[in-house]
Amino acid sequence: MIKLLAVDDSALMRKLLGQVFSSEPDFEVRLARNGLEALELAKSFRPDVITLDVHMPQMDGLECLDRLMIERPCPVVMLSSLTAEGADATLEAFRLGAVDFVAKPAGAVSLRMDEFVPELLTKVRSAANVKLSTSLRLRERVRHRIGGVPRSARLRPPRLHAHRTAPADFPGGEALVLVGTSTGGPPALEDLLSGLPADFPWPIVVAQHIPASFTGPLAKRLDKLCAISVVEVTEPVSLQPGYAYIGRGDDDIVITRTPNLAAMPAPPEPDYLWHPSVDRLVRTAMAHMQPARLIGVLMTGMGDDGAKAMCSLREQGGRTIAESEATAVVWGMPGELVRLNGADFVVPLSKISQRLQRLVDADAPDPQDG
């Protein structure tokens, strides 16, 4: 039985959420009207998973999440709108420790529950099985337990990087890093990309499963946090060292030539279940480049997107990195790559950028060869 705490200030939304989950045989449900109620119920009910609205009176969802992750860490799925404001709030929620989000239906919620419910049930069930990292905000939790007043993560803005000069051209010939991720991906991308220097010599192309309204804010957020430049791909763009390119949500992102090596958005193909598709990204890159000049990185996410294509990449001479089970929010995608024997390296999240840098440095041309 999954113990669920659903938190929403809307009486109608609470009623609908209660009906949805109470009708499922594997849920025991409690409801809260705001963040303060949620904190009290979290102590007494001890839920396995929480759904949390962003905008609430007295204590909003982000402040509540911040407190929960310190006082009683628990998997949290945010309920958010597909607006620019909703995207920014959701990305902040990921930074604070939320594991996933579900977009609230626009307009009359009760008339669109058929679209909303399947994704909600799938993501909440998956989140209930997530084991939060023991290192998640550990210092603040320890300070709270010994009686200190923890400084809220919301009061400490993330460190910003000034972009430095990146290489003007591909040193040693064209090469690419291909990154795929899904559930838990935004903070994983932050960890990976912020660990790379501005002069990282290979362009990085990212397929992150996320709605279209979120990828622009995600790219802007990462661009502020990282030494490399980070942009959303909304039209064909020539690939340059020192850049990471985020595929627009809901579309696919593919590699092509124009005639230079380029990335571009493409309408989703029904043969691929998730979008932007990691499998399609990797396969289009292999169609235009030597596999030996490609590195695939598969990080946290539900499902198996990217695993088969990266297995093929490895078989043809490319290198692959899978995030380890110890750090992945959901070890579905990287776990499938490991199961298929398609991972050259299985690495905890905090070490992936170092491993990537070593692989790229090993391929760098010897200056004396010139």
C-alpha cells in the first residue's frame, strides 16, 4: 500500500485527487490544504510520496518542499502549470529535491482529468519507489537534527559562472557528446554541465524528456550556472565547442549537416515513445559521424530510451557512460544500458564530468604532431 499525501489549496482539486487515488487499490490517501498542514501530516501520516501544488496561501509549495527535504525527506511530485512562471518554479523545485512533476490541466480541470490521470498515476507510483539520496541536503538536515536553524536553500542562490572564451573550432576534428535523461534530469544536467570548463572542446547535445514550455527556461538557467554556454535548439544551429544544446521539449532533436555539423528540431516520430528521443538523437549522430568520435552519456530516467542506440554506438567504436544506480533518481534508462552490456563506464553523477573530461583529453591531438 502506497501512503500518499496530496497537497492543494483548491477544494475541487483536492476532491478530484482524493477520488482518483482512493479508487486505486494500492493507495491510502490523506489531503492537505496548504504547506503548513502538509508539514504536520508528513510527521503523523509518514507518507511514501507527496503531490504538492506550487501556488498556495500561508506557505507555498516551494517553501513547503524546502522544509520537507530538511525535516522529513520524502519523494515529492510537483503539480505545476505549463507556463513560463510554472516552468521556473518547477526547475527550482527540482533543485530543492523534488523527483518529478505533472502538468496541471489548463482550464476546467474536471473536464480534462482523462488526460491528466494516467500520467499522474504513473509518475506518483514511480516516485513512491524512489530512494532519495542519503546525501541530499545532508548538512542542513544534520543542523536541523541537532537543533540549529537550517539556512534555506532558497536563500542561497546558486553560484553563477562567467563564460570564458571557448575554442573557435573543433580541435582534432569533429566530435560530439550526446546526453540523454528524463526523470530527475534537470538537476543531473546541472551537475554534469557545471563541472565542465568553458573551453571543453566537444559540443554537447542533450535530449531531456520535458515539455516544450520548460526547455527554454531550463537552458537559460543552466547557461547562468555553467562555464560553457547552454542554448535551446529551436531552429537548425551549427554545433560549436564550448556549447551545450538542449533539444526543444515535445519535439525530437537530430544531428544533420547544413553543410556544417548541426542540430535541429524535428517533429516527433511515432516509432519513438519519448520526446525528445535519445535513441533518435544517437542514431542520427551515427549517420553523420564516425562512432569513434561520439561519446554517449545516459543519466537518470524512467524507461529505456537511449539504451539500444548507445549499445549500438559502443559496438561500433563509440564510448558510453551510464549514471550509477547509487545516484540516479530513477535507474531505468542508465540501468537498461548496463543490463544490455552497453556501458563502458558506470559512474556516480558527481564523477561523470570528470570521466567525460578524461575521455576527451585522451582524444586530444598531440601538439607536437602539428
